[in-house]
Amino acid sequence: MPSSREKIDKRRAIILIIAAVTLAYTLFDTRGLVPRLSLSMEKTSLQNKIALLREQNTSIQKEIVKLQTSDKEIERIAREKYFMHRNGEKIIKIEPR
């Protein structure tokens, strides 16, 4: 017959095993704490990216409106990006130092 000391040790061992399994399940299950934290960080990152893309979209939309309504804006872009010029004009490039 086992002594009361051995019974207590077996109970503690069983309780520790159950606690360890429960803790591991709570932390690492697909709905556990670790995956939840990972998803939370990913969500924050994606929300920041969405905010940045919305700002870029707003800026591009404003540029589209300018291009649709202003011939001067079209001329400015043609000159700056494509080095276009009017007849008789000369383009002088100045290289930065």
C-alpha cells in the first residue's frame, strides 16, 4: 500500500502535467495567446500600410484632377519629365555638383 507521501507526490505530478498541457494549449493553440499576438501585430502593420496607401491614393487623385483641368499642369509635367519644349525654345541642363 502506498504511503500518503507517495500519494501526494503522484497528485502533484498529475496536477503539474495537467497544468503544463493546459498552459501549452492556451499559449500555442491556433486560438491561443501566441498566435493572437502575432495576428495582432500583423493587423497593426496592415492598418498602417492601408493608411499610407490611402494617402497616396488621395495624392494621386488630386494630381489626376489637376491634369484634367489645367493645361499648365500638363505642360509643366511634359517639360519636367519628358524634356519637351516649344518651337524655338532651347533647353539648358544644369548638372548639380
